[in-house]
Amino acid sequence: MSGQPRLPWVMNDPLTNRGTAFTAAERDRLGLVGRLPDAVLTLDQQARRAYEQLRRQPDDLAAYLHLEQLHDRNEVLYHRLLTDHLTELLPIVYDPTVGEAIKTYSHEYRRPRGVFLSIDRPQDLRRSFEELDLAPDEVDLVVVTDAEQILGIGDWGVHGIQISVGKLAVYTAAAGIDPARCLPVVLDVGTDNETLLNDPLYLGVRHSRARGERYDAFVAAYLDTVSTLYPDALLHFEDFGAGNARRFLERYGERYRMFNDDMQGTGAITLAAVRSALDVTGVPFREQRVVVFGAGTAGVGIADQLRAAMVRDGLEDAEATRRIWLVDRPGLLLDGMDGLRDYQRGYARPEEEVGDWSADDAGRDGVDLLTVVRNVRPTVLIGTSTVRGAFTRQIVREMAEHVERPVIFPLSNPTEKIEAMPADLLRWTGGKALTTAGIPVDPVEVDGVRHVIGQANNALVYPGLGLGVVVSRAERLTPGMLLAAADAVAGQVDGRTGGGPGAPLLPQVENLRASSAAVAVAVVRAAVGEGVARVAPDDVVQAVQDAMWQPEYGRTPSPPG
């Protein structure tokens, strides 16, 4: 026999473990006598100690790993720590630190968390969920990734499970989605990352990424299985490849309760920021000219949301589309280009449109961003390109010559991939640019005005959106519900002109839990209004509050069986 006694069941399960918070009576009833130090600590005291331990970690990656160990021991304490220090810890449990943790997953592996589905064993797909022993009404949210395009770091195979785990942590901390009712999932379909394939410790399927019919059949089987077993759950897709993300959303979005954060979440938060900017300029959506630099999943998702807002503001769909120009690395998307993806074709411009642009502007290497800005004279310029410095001084000043208050959003992250720093945008335009960024940015002072830069963080949208779907039990996620979520975010900074010329375009992350509740209320009302809600609360605000799980110890857990 080992010298270390085996831990009782209640301490082995992070959903039931309370550590030193178990009372004397609970220790007696649950077989914990002699298994813990004598002192009984409150959750507040445990959280204080946990935070002190966290602060002693030498760097962000060490802090991430420390938090994951706490997550594996005590769910309530972990989420209490996140809730108490959300602004500080959001960049640790998610972007950017989670990207570094993903790279080392196979080497730092300690304990499994989530559901791992191998394309080499499709026969195990249903069994993998059934053995969780969860009833159909016990799952509210499933986050799945195939890890082809993780954040800004690319294909990381089975390591992508950490994206699903991190996303769910934010859902819980920001919107109170009960962690016991959430599932993180990875579709392990192989990887094209040679570093992983040549690593003897790599934990995933050891072959190149599956594509074509085999891959599509596996995704279809996943959707069929998870929607059958958990018919009330929101199925969140994260970090799929650009073409697959849109393809699956278009193919299955009307059939399943699906949400793709890379497309819909990014589009909604950008729409919120644009709406807030237009409250300042006073120019309606229907009169905007939008250039998006970066025509991948995020860029096209943003274009879709802005087009929908223009249509809502009175334009026909075709006219709204004509007010959006997409530019990628080969240049302005034109209908005669080779290699256009299906989701890009709807925004490709006719080649004759650039026929009267000068040869210097429209050369054989494509129509570059400066040329587009010079000829289109956009009111809104958005970057999702991951091209550092793409918004040059020349481009920005060209735009500012024709627009009184240019709206310029460099949204790429991390910092080394941002199109321009907001400080430069403000200085180049004499403080007139209306800007937000995809990274946290310190306030900027220009000509005596202190500009607070809001962060276009999807966490301002998707947690509340998910909570709204959970409360309403919506049959599907509609464009109207997305617009309602964006409006709810923007509405939290309504009256910006009264807050001073340097006020942010988006609410601060410090108020994320209250912000998520406001988004959820708007989403529930939209779902009810569109007839897709299966639950229509009499008091929507109270229903949202009642649904928000709190990181507190509830009633004493009972032994299994």
C-alpha cells in the first residue's frame, strides 16, 4: 500500500471539491475526517490565498498553468478567482496567453479536460458523450474546435482543446453559464503542423489533417450526435479554417443551434463599435463606405454584419454589398481573380470598376490598399489582416483628407500583428480618428485630450449572447439576435458625446458581467420577438439574473449512487 491514502470521491471531483472549506459536519458525513487541516476557511479566504499564490508565478504562462491546476481541483474557487479579477486574468485564461499554453500542451499535459474525438475512431463518437452520463437537459453549451486556425498561431491539432476550455471559462466568468452544464470538445482530425507530427510526445492523431468527404462526414456526425443527445445546447464553433467556418455555418446554421465566434462574434463586436462611432459622426449606416483589409473568416464576418446593419437602415441587399470593399494580400477582391473562396465571391468587385484608376494605382500586382482608399474614400477602415503596420501614415492621411471623423479599427492581434497603433492613428489625424483595437491599449493624449481606447474583444458579446440563448431556449441563432447583441453592447456607451471627445467606443471589460447580462436580455427579447424562443419569460431581466451561476458553494454534495 502506498504511504499516501487515496483521496475520497468528493475531493477528486473539481465540481464537488471544496478543500479546506468543508465544514466539520461535512467532513464527518463525507468521510473526510483527518484528511484536511483543522481550520475551516471561507470561500473568500480561499480566494485570497489562491490570488496570492497566483501573484507569485514568474510569468503569464506559469500563471496560466497554475490556474489550470486550480481548475482541475476546485471549479468554484477557480471561477471565483476569475470573477474577482476578470480584467487582469482574461488575458491569462484566454488570448494571448492561451496561445502560448497551446504550443506546449503535450509537454505540460497533466489531466484531461474535455471530450477528445478522433477522426480515426468515428465509431467512438457517440459513446464518448454517452459515457459522460449527462441527461439531455443537463448541457447548455458545447464549444468545439478542430484547431486549424488557432488565434494567430495556426494549426495546433489536439492542442486546440485548450481553446474550447478557455472559451468556456470566459462564458462562466462573464455571463454565469454553469460550468457543470458545459462541454469543451476537440475534433482531432490530424494536423499539418510538422513540429507536432515530429514530436514523440505529441498527444493527437499522428497524420496530416483530414479533408474532403471524410472530414465533412465526421463534422456532420458530430453535429448529429451532439444535437440529438443535448437538444437544448448551443453549439459554439471556434477556430475552424476560414473556408470551413463559413461553409458549416451556411450549411447547418438553420438546422442546428449554432454560433461561430470567429465570424459572428467578431462581426457583432465590430458592428457595436461602428454603431457607437456613428453616434458621434451623425452619419447613418446607409451612407457608409467600408473598406475591410483582410478577407478571411473575421473580415468577411464583419462585412456580413455591417451589410445587415445597412439593410436594416433602409438599403437593398445589393446596394449594401456595393458599399463594402474587401482587400486581401493580393489586393482588392475582383470578380476575375483566381482562387477566390466561395464566401468572398459575393463581395468581389467587377473588374471594370477599377478600369479608370491609374496604371500606377491598379497594376498587375493587384489594387493595393492605398489605391482603394484613394479611390473609394472610405468612411470606415477595418483591419483583420494580421499585417503589422498595414495602415500607414500615408493611407490614414489620405482617408482623413476626405472624411471629417475617419473610423479606423485595427483589429488584428497580438500586438506584433496589429495594422497600426491607435496612438499613431490619433496623432496622424490630429485626434479626429474614431478608433478601437483588437488588443488592450493604454489611453492616448493628443492636443490635451485624453482618448480612452476601447478593446474590440469578442468577450463583450459572446458570453451574453450564449446566456440569452440558454434563457430563451431559442431554436436557432438569428441575424436579428446578433444585431440585438451588438446594439446592447453599443447602447452601454450611448451618449458618448456627453462623455467627452476621448471617451471609448466600447464598454470596459471591468464591467463585463453586467454587460453580459444586458446583452442576454436583448437577445432573449429578440428571440421572443422573432418567434424562435421556446421559453418566453414574463420578466426577462429577472430570468437572466436567475440563470446566472454564481461561484459559491451550494448545498453539501451527496455521495454518488
